[in-house]
Amino acid sequence: MYQSLNRNQLAQRIARDIPEGSYVNLGIGAPTRVGNYLPPDREIFLHSENGLLGMGPAPAAGEEDAELINAGKEPVTLLAGGCYFHHADSFAMMRGGHLDICVLGAYQVSVAGDLANWHTGAADAIPAVGGAMDLAVGARRVFVMMDHLTKSGASKIVERCDYPVTGLACVDRIYTDLAVMDVTPQGLAVTEIVPGLEFAELARLTGVPLMDARAPVAQAA
């Protein structure tokens, strides 16, 4: 049996892959949790599209500042040297290729790296793309953080997106509660799977072609 990662464990896993000196935007929702797990010995600059650079982790209970929030209206902290600036300047950073990484949630990701994360197409849904389109095409690398399956058990990794697309061929890496995979010209390359889950079962659950790119396990002498 295998145990899927919870949201905090997944955020912690993503945080490990963010290198020293990176300028990073964390999307609204679950991706904001990544900021709570960034290694303290790495200097990483967190950006928020509402005009913040140098965000720290969430404040302790009782220490929230109603005027210090991220784009999702969640209370945040500001590290030494952090700054505030105009919304237009923030979007200029996003659109101008000044962010190394953005971490976004998703409804679907295609095998080609197409991203659908702003609208399900449901008649009663409220479209709210926010800055997702700007981040998807403006960041140098796009990481997606999402559950592998929908609540009904359908794969969120698809051959072609059924939902309105945020950006085409923009996703570089997918982190789910079951696996980590890179989007490559040859297809989806699985680099990690949660313990206890076999590659064949992951492929069955995913429903699209996958390549096993995991590092070989060293054999005892």
C-alpha cells in the first residue's frame, strides 16, 4: 500500500527544489504553503503579484497584520530587505521574465505542458484568472502543485486539456500527491513516486504515456 502526500508534505517537497538566489511567485491557494518550508540557509526572494518582494512565512497566531497580505489575501510576513511596490510594477516583473520560478495550482495539465487552472467551464463558476496567464508565460520555469486525481478519481494529467487553457506548453514540472514528473519533448518523465506505489499502477491511474526516469537504486555490495 502507498500513502499519498498531504498538502503540507507536497509543499515541503517542492520547497526542496527551489535553488539559492531564486525569485519565486507562489500562486493563490495551496502553493502559498511552499513559503513555510523554504530552507532557512537559502536566500530565496518570494514575490506576490499584489506588490510584495521578500515575503517570509505565515505569521504566528495573533501576530497577523491586516495590511500585510499576499495576493490570496492571506497574512504574510516581510523579511529584512523586503519591499512594497505598485501593482503595475509587479506585473512588469512577471511579464518581463524577471521571475525564475512560479508555483501554480491546476485543474489539468496536458502531456505537452498546457495548463488549465483558472476556470472549469461550469456555467455557475466565476472566472478569476488573476495573474495566472502572466505568470504562466512570464516565469522562466513553471511548477504545478496539484492532486493527481479529481475527487471522482479522474486523472488531472491529460492528453489534451478539456478546461479553458491558461497557457500553452508552459509547464516544466508537475508535483502531485503521488509523483514528480518533468515535461519533456519526449513526454512526461517520472522522477519520483511515493513509496509503495508501483510505476505500472501510477501509469494506470494517470491514463497517459509515462516514462520512468527515476534514478536507479544503489545495490548493496
